[in-house]
Amino acid sequence: MNEYGCNVCNEEYSARDPLKCPRVLTGCGHTICHSCAMTIAARNISIFCPFDRTTTQIPGGDIKNLKKNFALLELLEKIYEGIPDSEKLIKIDKFSKERLLNLECDENSEHVAVIYCTVCDSNFCERCSELSHSTNVLSKHRRVPLTEKPAPVIHCRLHSSYIVEFVCKEVSCDNESPLMCLMCRDYGRHKGHCHVLIDIEVEDLREKVREHLGELARQSDVVNTALSNINNTIHELSPGEEDGSLEETKQEVRNHFQRLRAALEREEADAVDTVDRYARNRIDNLLTQKERLEAFSTKIGSTCVTLQQALIMEKAKILDRKDDLLALAESTAAEQTSVPDQTQLSTRIAFSFSNDRKLHIGDFIESRVVLLGLDGAGKTSIVRRLKKVRIDAVMAPHPTSGFNIETIHYKNYRLNFWDVGGLPKLRHLWKHYYSNAQAIFYVIDGHAVERFTEAIKELNKVMSDPLVGTCPVFVGINRRDGSALNGHMDALLSQLETLPFQHHFHFCDAATGSGIDQIIDQITICLSRLNGTCPV
Ligand SMILES: Nc1nc2c(ncn2[C@@H]2O[C@H](COP(=O)(O)OP(=O)(O)OP(=O)(O)O)[C@@H](O)[C@H]2O)c(=O)[nH]1
Ligand SMILES: [Mg+2]
């Protein structure tokens, strides 16, 4: 085994020959030469150590990135310094050309052959050449560098005592082999054929092969660069690579959420602070009110005491103080006191959030809901039901001639219901009502089977109007009071489904009130989602 050689190919390490540079397998610490590392690397990604099978990742997919064994290189350098100048060239370059041939040693196929034995007719690496020719007799074999191996002589197959010297170039020649000797040329099957010297032909061919090799080497460079780039990209995108682009991106994403969380925490603190300030203001107001009421209470108390004392005064005295007493009683009674009502003392703090996640405390959120639908569909009846007015099913129809507004409070919403008349002559006015609406509540009379088509047509007109925009549309099928018209209802529902706009439909009954609260609930939920507010 070579003292300073690679334990795989047995060739000496070199600080000057890049292929013999000692590379450290960082997974286990063993050292092998650069060219062996290239040979045994698995797809340029990793190397299994030939001594202990430990895996070493190839950084960036390039063997050049494997650490050099600098201790060994320094040692080699010192040895090299100690070699006489005359031997240095030999030491460095002795068989570099032969190595380029990359032929196997006939003794050990893992070694690269550099020497040819003219007697054994075999190729050897330096070490195997020495070992196999160590006896007295064999050491006399003539051995030459592989590049000086004598070219083999080819004998003509037809005239075995003649050697092949020419190659036939006759286009129409149909002989089995283009190789010809003197006999073939002058007397044989190639007689009169155009021909060239075999060496010229071979050199021509070699030149072409060299050109191809050059082209392939350029292609190989391109492919290797591409492979190296792919490996770098894979490396960057692989999980766990601290400096990889995947980790960088993940970190940026984490930072983004970190910032969001920090912003959210600040907003939360602001919102909680707003609630605190609101409560403090209310307490301050109540304290002022309390102070005023306490002063008034004291005044009432002292007036009462004075008046009670007057009751037991002697007649002359009470008459004497008549004016004072009455004036005191009247002035105390006349004092204006505002006593807080129940809503002012409510401890419930209504709040909502706007789109920018800001907290708003106090007032109800005002929203306009426009009720539309054919005349007699039950709009006014629904609004009356919302206002908790009893609906008499046999009440004579009373068409709305313009519109009515009714307000109800639901959760943190003040909903203004615009009940618009549905008579045909009024329908062209609908757009003036829904243009500023936050929601549209379209009522269909569930019993008016003969008017379903008309109702859907009007609904379609409303929903196609650009003024409606993103305003949510709720369809209430009214009069679901038990006498269901199932067949017709299915037809109505399928007509509703064919509408090319998004809407929400529900069943309700103005006479019994069923389903109406649910629709109002859905409207406020939908408004909250659109406003970015939260129903309390
Ligand atoms: N049985 C029953 N009758 C209802 C119901 N809803 C409405 N009605 C009756 O239907 C008739 C018309 O109802 P309205 O509420 O006035 O209809 P409208 O949609 O306001 O009609 P216009 O104002 O003309 O657009 C009235 O006689 C109501 O009593 C219901 O759910 N059940
Ligand atoms: Mg009406």
C-alpha cells in the first residue's frame, strides 16, 4: 500500500494534480483522492465511505466542495521540497498522460493502468507492475509507459503473410472488409480500387473522434454546470438547510405572522383600553349625576324638616312665616331633576368592530333593509309582525301606496325596514329605495302560485340592477302556514336556483310569525360579515 496514497486506487496523493488531491469524507473523517471520490459519489449528492459505509453529503453537489486534507497536503509539500529538482517533474507528471487513457490495471481493476509490459502484453498500475515483476526473471520484461505501447500489426485475412496497409475508398466496392494488403490492392478483390494508407485513414478518424470528444466535453461542461446548479437549488430548497432559500422564506413568513400578532396584540390592548376609558367616562358622568342628586336629596330633606317643623308651629308664627314656607316648598319642588332612566343605567356595553379591526362602543349600527315584492306578498304584514303587532289573517288587504319605515333593534343593530309598495305602478320606484340599502328582503307570497313567474321576473330585475351591487338579497317565501303547495313550491325553488345571482332564501309566515326572527338574525349575521363587525 502506498504510504501517502489513496487507499482506494492506491495512487499517491498530490498537491499539484487536482485529481489526486486528498478529500476528507466529513461524515466519518476518512480521506480518499478526488478522482475516487468522483467515481464513487452517488449522483453527486452523497458518498458512502468505502471503509465504514458512513454517508457524507457533497456540499453543493460538487466534489470540489469537499474539504481538502490540508495536514496531508502540507506533509506532501514538505516531502516534495526535499526531492531534488531533477526528480520533481517525474514525481509530478510521470504518468499523467497515461492516466488520461483511464484504462484498468489488469492485476486490479480498481487501479488505473499506466504501464504496459511488452512481454506479458498486459497493462499495469505502477504498484502492480512492480509487484508482479518482482522476480529476477520477470523483472527483465520490457515495460513502457502505456502511451508508448507499440501499435498492434493487423494481418490480412485473405493473405495472412501480408499486413494490412491500406483502406479501400471505392464507393462501389462491395467487399466485406475495406482493409487491404498489397496483394489485395494489386491482384485481389480491391484491384484498381481507390484507396488510402491505413495510418492516414486512422488519423483522419482519430481527428474526427477528437472533435466529437471536444464537443462532448463542452456539452459535458454544460450538463455538469446544470447538474451542479440543480443540486445547489435542491440543497437550497431542502428542509433543514439553515442557509437555504426554503428556510429563509419560512423565516420571512414567520416574521410576517409575528408582525401580525404584534399588531393584533397592540390593537387588542387599544381596544381593551377603549373599553376602560368608556367605563371611566360613564362612571365620571354617573358620579356627577350622583353628586347633583345627593345635593338635591339634602335640599329635599332640609325643606321637609322645615315644613314639618312649621306644621307644629303656633298659629301666629306659621302665618307669620307663610310666604317663606310656601316659597321654600315651591322652589324645592320646582327644581328640575333629571333622574337617569333604565337605559342610562344599563351595564351592558354594546360594541362593534369595523373593517380596520377598530372597536366602536355604544351606538347601535344603523342599517337599512328594503322590503320588496309583488303587491299583497305580505311585506307590511311582516313589518307589523316585527313590531309585535298581531296580524289578522282575514284582515282586508291594504296596499301600501308609497313606503313606510319601521325601526327595530336587534342585537347591536338598529334596522330600519323600508316597506315599499309592490303595486305594478310603483315598482319603477324601487331602485330609489334599494340604491342605499344594506340588505334587500324580497317577499314572495307562497300561496300565489299563479304569480310565481311574475315574482321571479321582478326579483331577477332587481338583482341584475348594478345599483344592487354586493348588497345581500334575502328571499322570504311567505304564508307557509301549513297548507303547503308542495308541487308548486318545488317549481318555485328550482326557478330561484336558476337565478344567476347569489341570494339566501327562507320560509316565513307573517300570520304566525314563524321564520321571521330567523331571517332577521341571518340579515344581521350577513351585515356583520360584510361590515367586519360582530353581532353582540
Ligand atoms: N294567512 C296569511 N295572510 C297573510 C300573510 N301575510 C300577509 N297576509 C295577508 O295578505 C294581505 C296582503 O298583505 P300585505 O302585508 O298588505 O301585503 P304587501 O306586500 O304589503 O302589499 P303591498 O303593500 O300592496 O305591496 C293582507 O290581507 C294580509 O293579512 C300570512 O303569512 N298568512
Ligand atoms: Mg304593504
